[in-house]
Amino acid sequence: MEAGLPEAIWRAAAEKGNAHAVAAWLDEGGGVDARCAEHGSATLLMTAACAGQEAMVRMLLQRGASVNLQNSDGVTALMGAAFKGHTTVVQALLDAKSDASLQTNNGNTALMCAEHSMHTATAQLLRQHATPQTAEAEGRAATSAAHAAVAANTMAAELLGQEAVANTGKGSKKKKAKAAPSAVAAESAAAAPFAGASKPAYVKEGLHEALFCAALGDAQVVTAWLDKGGGVDARCAEQNRVTLLMAAAAGGQEVMVRMLLQRGASVNLQNSFGRPSLMIAAVLGHSTIVQALLDAKADTSLRSIDGSTALICAEQEKHAAVEQLLRQHAKRPAAEEPEARAAAAAAEPLGKEVLNPYPNP
């Protein structure tokens, strides 16, 4: 039985593309397809692909790395590279006969990953590569892009689960990776994702539909569902316990996020991967939503099951505006603490209504 992939070697592949350390481990008998149990059964190839380490990817392929292995969430090296917009890595994997039709446990393909993250060059590359046998399936994946918005937090969790957190505290999985140029920040700012998308037939009525519409910013459907008694913090078991607020944050829908917060949505709930709405917005670079959630007292110290915080996620994805917001927020409590204590002491004799002028009925 092949020995597992040590976490130290996994980190060497993810953080700096340390080819010397990885090659030395392989030369000493390490398996090129060994899996890291601590990180979702990821292989070296998956990890290097997600981190944008093209030279490492090519070295591993030359050493016989299996290109179509999947981690515990069904994510392949191709999907990881596609989600992050590493176009040259995607090309290297396609040249090595990577199967673009493979799906994650949630039904996402590499093309869906690229489309969800709005990496247009990567998506175009994958479409061009599609063979006649897979073209129809990839077309269905394209029409299902809106569903990927609902499941954005799940996809982020799947992919981030296989990457390295460079340091347990302030580190970054991708911090020093030589990433391919990404259009996600510009395009996220330019337009809400999947605007005008129609509802696919597989979207069921009820919470599933409400989540889909929350990600698309369809306030009419979401409001109607809530007014009929739907819970603002209801969770979808099929989508890893995602809430409406998480779906809206993933879809970049600021107006929807603010509406849900006004209706009492709990800002610090976490999905099955331990990711709250703030972390989801941070990993996707939705800075205005991050600000709205911070204003609603989102807890920046919450960690996902892989140890990431919202700041770590923003650092990994190189969302500078989000990083700055979170760093400024981290400094604020210490600076304002004396003033906050003074204000609280002054208000105390006046009663609870002063501290909470808009109590819940």
C-alpha cells in the first residue's frame, strides 16, 4: 500500500512551488499520486494546479502523475486550475489528456468552474477543447452556470479544501504563487454574475428555488418565499447547509444581502465546510458585500474546517480591496474600545431600549 502524502510536501507544492523539495521526496520513493489525508485526499498535481504552479505541474506530469484523479469532493487538477483561472496550467493539463467531462460530487465540471469564477479565457479554452462527444455535456454545463452561483460557497470550499494554507495564522495558500492573470476582480465589479439567467428545470420550488433566486438577486421570489413563512436562516441540505445570505453573498448580490440582513438573517452561520457568508464574499472578492457584512457584525475570526479565515481567503485570491477592508476592520476594535466602553457606561442607566432602539417584535 502506497504511503500517504506528508503535509510538509503538500505545502511545498502549494505555497512556493518548491520543486526541489518535492523532487527530493519523490526521488526518495514518494509516490507521485500519493494523497494527503489531511487535505481532502489531494495529490501533488491537484495542489500545484490550484496554486498556479505551472513548472511544478509539468514536472509532475513528466514523472507520471495521473491527470484525472479526484479528491474527496470529486475535484480534479483541471477543475482546480479552471476555478482559479490558471489558463496555462489548464492548457498543460488538457495536453496531458485531462478529462474535461469529469464532475465534482455536486455536479460541477471544469468549464462550470471557469464560468462561475468568470475566467473567460479559461472558459474559452475549455470550450475549444471540447470534443463532439463532450460538447453537448459542456453545453449543459454552460446553461447550468446560474446553479453554480447558488453553490459558489460549496465550490470554493471544495477547491480551497485541497489547497494549502501557507501559514496557520496569517498565511496564504496562494500567496506567492505565480498566478495567471485573472479577470475575476474586474468582471465582478463590472457586472453581477449570471445576470438574466433563466431558471433551469432542475431547480425545485421552495427553499431550493429561493436560494437560486437569492444568488441571482431576484428579490421578488425570495421575498414571496419569506412572506409565506420561509425561514430567513433556513438551510439547504443538498447544498451543504447553505443559507439565503450565503447564496446572495456568493452571487455578489449586495441589495439582496442587505434585504436579508434587514429581515434578521444571522450573519455568522457557517455551512458544512465552516464557511460563513463573510468568508464566501471574501474568497470571491465582493468587497461591498464584505463591508455590508462587517457592518452587520460579521465575525472575522471564524475559521473554516481547513483553518481559513476571511482574511486568509482574500489573501489567497489576491483581492486587495477586500484584504484592506478586513485589515482596517481588525484594527478598529482596539482603537475604539475605550470609546465603546464609555458609550456603553453612559447609556446603561437609560435602559436597554437605548442600546437597541429597534428591538425585534
